[in-house]
Amino acid sequence: MQRLDPWHGRCDLQFDATNGSTKHQGGCTAPFKLLRSERGDDGRCELPVLHTAGGLVGGDQLSLDIKLDPNSRGLITSVAAQKVYGSIGRSRLQPEGCFAHQQVRCALASGSDLEWLPQELVLYADALFEQQLTVTLPQDASFLSAEIVRLGRTAAGETLQQGRWRSSLTIQRLAADSSTWELADRVDLGGASLDSTHGLGGDPVFGTLVWAAPMAMGAETTATLLEGARADREGLTGTMRCGALDQGLIARYSGTSSRDARFWFSRIWEHTRSLRGLTRPRIPRVWPLQEKPLRRQTFTVNAFETAAETH
């Protein structure tokens, strides 16, 4: 499927903090629509974004530019799962299909904190989708992202077939006179990689959580964080692995349950809040899975004490 006149939706957001509370300003163009924001715990601005077109087809583009001023805190989520319809073989002009694209750029200032938590992405059979998430932030800012994709409508017995999903995630730390790469992660799923033992092995669900921490955690705190994340796999299905970044964590899920992927990521999300002395996260009101996936864990290491010891 391909529109004769594809969408190019844009969303420009800026978050600023005043007296410990964050507000947003900016706007968007169709098919984006901003819903009413809420003031979350710790003064965080929680903002749901709605995609009103009902799904993406070949040639559609989405662009989001997100900026956080010093000490601001934001949480951005989507109102519903994003659907990408098949485009291969749908057009006589382009029988090979056409990619839909999404580009998200996040620029964080000192002391800021962004949680990017869209709901599930669902690719229909023969769908082509490419996304780029680019993040720049200083050493004392925090960025957390959790994204889950389902390759084919498996409940209907459908697979991705000839479709393809491509993802690029880069996180760059900026300093006054230098910059370093926290993460450069590229994934391309389609064809043989869907069933290969070196790929997904036939699993239709793939997810990635990344946390760029606002402090140097030290070896002991990092080990505690990873231990807690691994313990939180209990009772969940799928293959779940996690590892340390220079200053943060990355976790991967592959399996059959987007619910279990979301539950595991939600529990890790709670750990990242706990390490910074913030309040326990609450599930956004627009999420459909309300079975309380969070499980409280107690950390024995104070991250800020550990960070102070490293300087």
C-alpha cells in the first residue's frame, strides 16, 4: 500500500523547568496531535502523542524534534500501537515497495531527563519501515528509551514475509571541548535474519531498552543494576539479555510476547528511577496493559555516593 500523496508529520517540542515543574511548548502538523499533558511525580511533564492517520504506508514520514532545557524532565509516549501496512507488491509504479520513515532527534541540556516510551510498533506482512533515533546529551543528563516491534500480525497467523525493519540509535555525550559516543546501535531485520539462529530464530517480537545515566555509576552499582534486571526476568517468556554501557545500560528482548517485553522493560525503568532517588514510575494512563508490571526492588548501593567516590 502506498499513498499518492504521502504524509510528512512533524512535531517540535521543547521542555523547560520552572520552580521544579516542567512544562512543554511547541506544536505539530497532521497526522500528529498532542493530547493533554499531565504533571507527573518529581515535576515531570508526561505527554501523550497521537498519530491520527491510523497507520503508516510506503512513503510516509514522521519527524520529531525534542529539546530539553536545563533541569527539565519529560516523558513522551504514544496513545496507541503504531501500525505499518505492507507496501511490497501494492503499487504498479513501485512493485518493490517503499519504506515509511520515522526520525526522532533529542537534544538534552545539563541536568535534564527524558523518557521516550512509545507503545508497540506493528509491521504488517510486506511492510517496510526505517527509524532513526538520535540523542545528544551532556554527562549529567539522563535518557531512557524502550521500544518494541512486532514483525507480522501473529495472532492472525501472519508473518513479515518480504518486509523489513531497520533501526538506528545513536547516543552522543557532549562536553565543552569534546564528544564521545555512548552507543551506536544499528539493527536490520528481514529475510533470513527473521528465522536464523543468529537472528530472531522465528520470534516475532524484538525490543530494546537503553538508559544513558546522568552519573558515573561505578562497578558495584552497575553490577547491582544488572543483577536486578536479570532477576526481573522471572515469570516472563522470551530471551532477555542486558549489559553495561560506559555510563548506563542496554537490554534486549526477543520472543513471542510484547506484553512480557513491556513488563521487563517497565521493571528496569523502575530501577533507573530508584538509582537516582526519584519516585517509582507510574504506568501512563494511555497504555492498555494495566496488570501492574512493576515490581519493587531495593538497591543496596547508593548511586550518588558511588559516583562521588569516582571523582
